[in-house]
Amino acid sequence: MDFSGFDIAIGALALLVLVLLIKGIRTIPQGYNYTVERFGRYTKTLSPGLNFIFPFIDRIGAKMNMMEQVLDVPSQEIITRDNAIVGVDGIAFFQILNAAQAAYQVSGLQNAILNLTMTNIRTVMGSMDLDELLSNRDAINERLLRVVDEAAHPWGIKITRVEIKDINPPANLIESMGRQMTAERNKRAQILAAEGLKQSQILEAEGRKEAAFRDAEARERSAEAEARATQVVSEAISKGDVQALNYFVALKYTEALGRIGTATNSKIVLMPFEASSLIGSLGGIGEIAKEVFRSEGTTGGRAACLCEPVVRPTDN
């Protein structure tokens, strides 16, 4: 089959259009943005989906990942304000917000973010004491995030998080910190023990105070009762009642004998005394009791039996 020159021209044109379509149509995956350069100059940014560029005039420049990315910050040694050398590593999260700025404002984006983060870690943590580094990690992360994000903003980058993973002091410093922690715990234990002893002594003193007060009150009441009894006996004697005197003497006499009998330095006491005096005193006690019951109108054999003790002296 013979082809004319027109048929060949039509076929060549169709092939050219097909090549142009293939070269000009670009499909951008989700999560990415592509920059377009025309004769080497940035013109626009292609968003995810189906896009068209002019073939042989435009070309794809940079393919930028717009998703949040993780950057591992390697370990480095820093010197704190109190001259302690510690090893620190971390992690940074960032996201590209402007593909054109990230592509054309800085060369080597991830390397730039990494060096920026490491430099600011040394700056921020080097201005703090070791105790602050170990106890204020959240404050360090917040300061690092603010400083690094501000520095990366012209690159079209958003630093979403900066975290310090590990802080590793030297071995001798860890040992010193352990001894310090042990001493602090011993100090707190001693303080608690002293506080407990103080409270115990206070309670014991309060108990002695209360006991002394009770003893004094008991002695006061006993003295009042004895004074009252002495007054009653004195009044009876003044009225001519000899039996009251016999009762008082017998009471004191028996108390003295009881104390002699219960003494710890002797078991047997041989002491001559006139038994008839004690018996007479006991008889006086019986007479007093009889008069008391008679004055109260007490009758009956039981009362008389209780009030008249029978005392038979034995001949020794």
C-alpha cells in the first residue's frame, strides 16, 4: 500500500501530539508537591493529582515530600554551665509548608535542619546547670522548639517537635550523684526520726503533766478529807465525847502497826506493847458505831451484831 506525502505528514503530526501529551501530563502522588521550572526558572508548584506542563519548555524541578518527617539527631557532647560534660541525643519532627521555599531557599534541607538543631541543643543546654538539665527536660524541649522553628521559618519549614531522648553524664558523675542521692535520703530519714522522737517526747511530757496534775488533785482531796475528819474529831472532843478520841487514836495505831508489818526489811517483829490499850480503843470504836446507829434509828439484831465486836484478850 502506497502512502502519499500527506498521509506521512498526518502520521508524523499524530505521533508528535502523542509524544507531547506523554511529556506534558504529570501525575503527582498524594503527600508530594513538584516544582516546575521553565528554562531553569521556577514558575509554579504542582499539587497532587493530574497536571499538565509544556513539554521541552517546562520541566520538573524538585519533588518535595509534604508529609511530616522525622529526623534523628545523633549524640553529641556538650559542656554545661557548671563544666559538666554530658552526651545528648534527640529527635526532631518537621513538615514542609512551602515547596518552593524548601527547594530554593536552602541547599540540603535535612542536613540544614540537622545542623541547626544540634547547634541550638549545644546553645540551650550549655547555658544550664547539670541539675537543671536532668530535671527540666520539658522546658529544654520547649526552648529548642521555639528557637529552631523560628530559624527554619524562612525555608518554608514548620518544626513541629524537638525532643531530647537521652542525657548521659560521665560514669564518675553518675557515681557522685548516687552518693548524693543516698546522703539526701539518709538526711530525710534522720529528720523523720527526729520529728518522731520529738512528738514522742512531747506526748510523754504531756502524760507526765496530766499525771502530776491528777496526783496533786488526789493529794489535795485527801488532805481536805483528813482535815475534815480531824475537825469532826476535834469538835466531838470539845463536846466531851471521849469515844471520838478513842476512835482517832485506834485508827492511827492500827495504821502504824500495818506499816510495821508490811515493811520489806523484816518479816517478824517482836515488840512489847500493852494489848489492853488497843482493845480499849477498839471498844471505843464499837461504842461510837453503836451511838451512830442508835441516833439513826437503826434496829435489828443484825445491826447490833455488826456494831459490837467481841474482843477476847489472850493471856500470853
